[in-house]
Amino acid sequence: MNSLESMQVLPTEGEGRETAMLAAVVGPTTPVWVVEDHLDELEALADTAGADVVGRMTQPRMKPNVATYLGSGKVSELTHEAKNKGANLLIFDEDLTPVQVRNLEQKTGLKVIDRSALILDIFARRARTAEAKVQVELAQLQYYMPRLTKMWSHLAGQQGGIGFRGPGETQLEVDRRIVTQRITMLRKKLEKIGQQRETRRRSRRGTPTAALVGYTNVGKSTLLNALSGTKDAFVENRLFATLDPKWRQVGSESGRQFLLIDTVGFIRKLPHHLVASFRSTLEEAQTADVIVHVADLSHPLFEDQIVQTEKVLKELGLEEKPTLLVFNKIDQVDNPAIVDKARQNHPEALFVSAVKGMRIWELRDVLEERLFVSKSDVDLEVTPDQLKLLDQIGGSLELRNKQWHEGVIQLTLSGPKPDVDNALRTLGMPVRA
Ligand SMILES: Nc1nc2c(ncn2[C@@H]2O[C@H](COP(=O)(O)OP(=O)(O)OP(=O)(O)O)[C@@H](O)[C@H]2O)c(=O)[nH]1
Ligand SMILES: [Mg+2]
């Protein structure tokens, strides 16, 4: 097998499941229960990827060992336990360096992967559309490129060996050239698909749109089904059920129609290559008038998941969009103190259950209000340049009561609140809650 073929780290569906052990370092400032929760999530990821987890091991350390991530005694212990339990795979919760992977594989005799490789593998299996497939492959190649170098560097140094040298080239150079060419080709393909997407997007322009975003498995697709009265968005109690954005029309009581987009879920440490190559998919959310940030109130780490989601939104330049926080799965929360605390921390948020249909009507009304009704009037003082900018934005914005005073213009800016807020941001002015 050459190094490119070995990229598929877990078998494809139907080839049987693998058996894995999980491992993590507990840093000096992280409580053990948080690490355990992260490992629960890693176990869910492993399950989604097709591996049964038979054990986990953690080690308190000031920082990971540079060569082997865990200390050498712990590596021996892990090897012993993995072999006893019949595991063939070790999954580490943090990203490993190529050197750590190589050392660990040598020392344990087992296959070693990290969280990023696992997430990439799941995306690779889940990708169904041409666009998703290209996006995942691009992310995978970029992830493996530096590892490829390290994988071959010890062999390349020998200048030879049967099978490791092309005509005048080392195998490493051949591999890198192939990967680089493929990356270029995939980028071009994505660009083309992106243009087609833009054309489709343009045809929807003018219809108010909301986008569902949030941590994976919080119930975005279930909510899409509940709000649109359909059942066709794919829902599963596994991570990353949705990779491609789905559009549904939602009708309100008053007969108004708006569009709702379902998007790919986020996760702690989403590999940045994935965010980068899924940018055009995620950009669907950029065209939305309102972002509906869905959180799972029944998850012990929901506050952390909210922070992680906000991080990715920021990476995508979406942090300034008008956002509505929605806590889902309230049917699964028995402790009223959890609801009270969430309400205190997030006074603007709504609380719903997509599965039980609880307070879905309220969410629809608030969305309608944000998208259609909520007008905002703001009195401003602007410079002539800022006035020009406002004129350029145009659209649904109205500029009323203009009065000039010694080079400054006083006016009232009026329009749907999301648009007024966006205009204020464009001018670099503060936005009112
Ligand atoms: N109890 C309960 N379960 C829910 C609720 N909403 C969704 N679920 C369950 O949560 C799981 C995930 O739901 P999805 O709608 O696939 O979640 P998602 O956010 O689209 O997930 P990804 O596409 O993987 O990011 C499924 O098993 C749903 O049945 C809810 O209100 N209450
Ligand atoms: Mg989904």
C-alpha cells in the first residue's frame, strides 16, 4: 500500500467495525469531568466512524510528551490494556504531531489516529453530494500533506530502496507532486461548484431567510422538519448527520413565507481545513437575514458547545449577524434549575422541543417578527462619506428627516432591525439590543 492509499484510516461501511481505545492527557487547569465529557464525545465520534470503544485511559500531565504524547510508562500500560481488550486502534483526543503518531505506532504496534483524522474520516463517509465529496477530499489532502512529508522523510533520506524512487525522484517527491496537483484540481472544481451555488442563491434573493446553525446533534434538522411541517431532512442520533445545506419553505400563520436553511454541525476542534473547504457550504448561512443558533439544553456541556459554535461563526465572519439563540430538547431536561440558569445567562433565548413540538409556534412567530415586522428607527449623526455609504446600501433602508449642520448630517435610519443593525455595523457604530 502506498502512502496515499493508507489515508482511509477506517474501513468503509459494510467491512465490519473496528475496536478502539481512547486516550487523553488531563492538563493542570482542566477538571477531570470535562476531559471525561470530551472522551464521551470522542466515543460518539468513533461510533459514528465505525469503531467500538472498549476502554479509555487518561494521564494527568503538565503538558503532553513531545515524542509520544503520553509518558512512556503510560504508553506501555495502554498497549497492554489495548491488547488485552482486543483493540486494534488507538484514538487520541488532541491533535498529534506526525512524529508522535509514528512513535506511538512503533511502540504500540497498533494503528494510531487523532480527533481531526477521525472527524475527517466521518465526513468522508457521510459525504453524498459531489460538492461535499470534493470539500472533504480537499480537507483530507491538506491535513495529510505535512504528515506525508514526515511519513516519507526517513525513507527519502536513504536515497533509494526498491519502490521508493521514481526516475530521478524520491517517492516522497512523487507523492507530494501528485497531492499538490490534486489539491489544485479540487480547488478549481470547488470554485466552479461555488459559482453554481451563487447563481442558485441569487435566484432566492429577496425572500427572507433564516439559517439553523449549531453544535452537531443538537437537533437542527429535526427543527427544520418541525418548522416546515416536513419529515424529509435526515435526522440521526449520530454526529454529522447533515453535511449539505438543505432549504425548506416555512409558512407563518399570517401567510408569509420565509426560507430556512439547515447547515452542517460544528464540533470542538473542528479541523480548520474542514472549515476552510466547507466555507462555501457554510456561506449559505452568510446570506441569511437571521442566524438561529440551536443549542442542546439536555447536554451537560451545552455552554461550552455554545462557545465552540460562536468560535466557528467568528471564523466564518458571521459573528455580527443578528442571531437568535434557541435551546432545544427541553423535554429531556428534568431539573428546572438548569432551565432557570440558562434563562438567566441568556435572557433573549427561546426554549423548545423539536421532537415533541413544544413552543415551535413561538419560535416561528419570533422568526417572523425578526424577518418581517420588527422595524427599527435610529437617530444618527453621520459624515457626508457615511451618508454615501448608507445610500449605497439602499435596499429596505429608509433615510428620513435629513438635516445638515456644519458638515454633519442628522437623520433617522429606518427599516427591518437586522438591516438597520447591519448598516450600523458597516458604519462602525454600536448596535442596540
Ligand atoms: N429528546 C429530544 N431529542 C431530540 C430533539 N430534537 C432532536 N432530537 C434528537 O437528537 C438527535 C439529533 O437530531 P438531528 O436533528 O439529526 O440533529 P442535527 O443538529 O441536525 O445534527 P447534525 O446534522 O449531525 O449536526 C436525533 O436523535 C433526534 O431525534 C428534542 O427536542 N428532544
Ligand atoms: Mg442535521
